[in-house]
Amino acid sequence: MGITEVTVEITNPRDQAQWQSVSLVADTGAVFSVIPKSTLDALGITPYAQETFQRADGSEIQRDLGDIFLRIDGKARTVPAIFGEPNDTPLLGVTAQILGFAVNPVTRKLEPAKMVLL
């Protein structure tokens, strides 16, 4: 299928004076987005929890979790994000769907999608 890379903007939900653009891999199987810890630190975003996550190979890792204000094509929401370590791939998880976007498997682009209420 291929990799879909997207550029999003993030800021601190408590202080939206400074925004940073971040390139992420859209991962339709990931629940959380993974943002480099260095980017989150620079924006003054602090973790509120540490969680254990399972990797695709079955191993487990612990990572900090915090809230970011994420913007894609003018739509923005406060969402949780994992503080990514240097070897972690920066990812856009299900957050894209929360904002009303989905990965088009043919064009490999993030496109507007209908939001479903179930």
C-alpha cells in the first residue's frame, strides 16, 4: 500500500502562541499519535501520565502521554499524544479521524471524510 506522510501543526493547548509544523506518518492502525519529545518539550507541553504500549513485534515500552492542540487543514482539536523518543517513528494515529480526515489508499493522501456517529 505505501506510506502516507502528512504535515500537521501542533501547539500547547494551554498557550497557543507558538505553533510547530511536524511531518508524521499516517498510521491507520495506531490509536495515539507519536510526536517527538523534543518538539513537545519546546512547546512547553508536559506529560500527565506514563503508559505501557505494545509494539508490533510484541515487545512493550513505556512512554509519557500528554495533550496537544493539533491542526490539519484549518481543523483543530485537543488530543492526547505520546512523547516519542529518538528511535520512535513520528505517527498520526486515529487523531486524523477525530478531525474528519481519512487516508485514501489509492492516492495515499489525507482527505476529508464524513464523521460517523455510532
